Amino acid sequence: MPDPTTEPASPRSGIDPGARPGPGRALTPAIEVHLTDQDLRDALEADVYEGLTAPAKHLPPIYFYDDRGSRLFDEITRLPEYYPTRAERSILENHAKDIAARARATMLIELGAGTCDKSRVLLDALLAEGSLERFVPLDVSDSTLAAAAAALAREYPDVSIHPVVADFHRHLHLLPEGGTRLFAFLGGTIGNLDPEERWTFLADLRAAMAPQDRVLIGTDLVKDRSDLVHAYDDTAGVTAEFNRNVLRVLNRELRADFDPETFEHVALWNEEDSRIEMRLRSAVDQTVHIADLDLDVTFRSGEELLTEISSKFTPTGIEHELAAAGYGVVEAWRSDGDEFQLTLARPLGSHAPDRRPPDTGWHGNIGPEPEVAGP
Ligand code: AVJ
């Protein structure tokens, strides 16, 4: 990996940064780019090669989200079975004022902002609090960000909108500094990370934070296992299509020849690691060719490909994991029925913790990848 401190930030839209829209002027915001199309392409090739040649096949969940995948995810958020989005939104709507009063942020930085849907609730509250000057949505997708930023610039003419195309695993130290920042990591996306990845992410963020900065994290909570499984295996089959969509993405981007219909959607609750796992199970013995990687991948009938983990947390676990990464909980808010939690945390101590994860995460030991071999 190149040293990120030497990576140039190139304004992609061609707008002179010196002529950026100030308060009261709603022009198309210039985008700060730390991640190029070539970086994304390199990562895709490396991730897919590594994941599909591993003994227990796996793919990172980020590749679900092309245009079709993003639309399917949007549909998921409206399914009767999928409670997390509604639960998080209800917390935001009920407590945005408290969050804003606690954070008093001049800058809201949203990690994995996507369409910036949820940002508006926080933006409104921080504006009402009278502190907000700037909004920095961060995402890996420049097209999504550009559209969202343009809309926000029109809706919030008094807020400086500063979209950043970057990867929150690598570029946290390159984000705008100064004032009082509120980092928001919503949607339960942190649940896609395993305990070690969470520790690394939290420690990186901690290292980038000033004492007055705060972070707001959305986490799905442990609950009845059948409610959990149904949220990831809906009767309309939308989540199944979303899961299989990653194969369509590989077909298009890497000239692979997956037949998505030969893979069954599997959602299971892994009790030991406290997470939902989505997998694709090959219904037949088959060999898939991935032309751009010059790679043949064989699947035995029944063999499973791990496509996503979605970790579920307990309030104490969240507190412990935050403490291990150098944070103290300021306040936590839960939705009705304790389905979901938003936690506001602050950096503790004068510097970041050791660059080494602790032995235990929010759920005990960091174990190896689960067995996903077929019968
Ligand atoms: C966007 C990662 C929070 O884990 O619940 C929804 C993605 N996957 N249904 C989640 C997802 C299947 C979602 N996150």
C-alpha cells in the first residue's frame, strides 16, 4: 500500500478550489479525491483474487453496491422484516437535538455517506444548535457523492458542502481539520467489520481525532435469532437478489461468467461470533472463469461463498470495544424494543492506544474465518 500521506488530493470536478461556494452560494461543490478509479480497480482485482482462491471462499460486501445493488439495498430498507434502518431513523429523529447539543459540532463528517439520506436529520439539528458550518460526506463512490452533494448544496445554502472521495480504512488522517468535528458512522456499517478490523478502524479514527471531536456510531443489537435471520432472508426475496448481485458485478467488471441462478441465498446466525452471515451456496459442481484475472474458480455442489458479515452488538460490548480503542461513551440512545443503538463517544487520553489490537473484541476472541465448506 502506498504511503497515504504522499497521495495527492486532486479536485476532480475542475472547479477552482479558491472559487468554492461560500455561505449563501449553492454551486456544485468541488469533490476532493483521495481514491481514484484505478485504486478501486486494483482493490477489486486483489480482493476478488484473494477471496476466491482462499480455502474458505469470501468476498468483501462493498462490491454489492453498484447502481442495481444500491437500488436493491434501498428496497431492503423498506422491507417489513428489515428493521435496522427504521430503528436508526427513529433514534435520529427523537434524539438529534440531544446529539447536536452534546457534540456542538462546527463540522459534520459522515463516513460512508452514500446518498446522505440520514445526514439531513443531523444537519438540521446542528443548524438549529447554531454550531454547524461545514458538512463533509465521505464515500468511495464519486458518482453517488456528486449527486448527493449537489442536492445538499441547494438545500443547505449556508453550509459549506465538502464531499471527499476516500476510503475510511486508509484516509481518515486526510480529512479536513479544525473547529469541533462530529464523525458519523451510521447504518450499522461497522457491523460489516470483524473485531480486528473494527479495532483498527476505531484506533485510526481515534488517532485522527482532536480532544473536542466526537464520533456517533450506529450499531444493530443482538435480539431474537429468528427476527435477525428474517431481516436477512425476506419473503419477497429482495435480500437474495442483493446477495446474488455481487456475482453480476464480477461478471461485468471482471468479465466473469457466474450464473447467479445457480447460487442459493443463505442467511444464518453465527451465535459464537454474534453475527449474521450471508453466503451464496453453489447448487451444482461448477467452474467459473474470471477472464480479467485469468482465473478459474471451482465450486463443489453445496460449497458456500461468504459475502457479508453483519455483526450484532450488546450495549456493554460496545462500551468495552470503544474503551479498548481509546474512547469513552458520552451517551447512548436505543430505539423502542432495544433494536438498535446510537453511541456518542469521545477520545480519551492524550494519544492513541498502542498500534495493536487487544486480545478480546466486543465478542471475545478474534477467531479464524469460519468454516464455509460444503457438506
Ligand atoms: C448496510 C451493512 C448495515 O448489514 O444490515 C442488508 C447491509 N445486507 N441486508 C446490514 C445488508 C443485507 C446492511 N448494512
